[in-house]
Amino acid sequence: NYCEVATQPDTKQKRITITGKVINNAENICFLVTGSNKSEVVSEIINKKNSKKYPASHIYPNWGKLIWYLDKAASRLI
């Protein structure tokens, strides 16, 4: 599958998302994260602490680059 229907955990909004298999085959993968409310999640994912519950923690490029763009607030715990 190239796409799946996902449900946003907080708002319960349904959305269509590209699967991890497709994303992991991209040449460049970028995460853009802003805000202090994301800092704990970013820290868990980057430090690999109990992060498997977050979809972003399953992104491992097969051959490309993974780039994180974080503002100061989102990066405050790493």
C-alpha cells in the first residue's frame, strides 16, 4: 500500500497519509517541528526513549537523508 487512512489521536480527524515504506524510500525526508508542545515528543524520538508509539520514530531512510528542522522551542529538550 502506498497510502492509508489514519486518525489524528487528539482531534480524531481522519486523514490520508503516505505509508512509511514509501517515505523511507524517498531521497530526502524532512521533519519540520515548531513549538514547545512538541519538545517532549521530539526528545523521545531522537533519543529513542519509548518512542515507538509515534509514527515519526519508524522513519529510517533506506538510502536517503533524514533532516530535522526544529525551532528553538521544539528542540529545548535535546
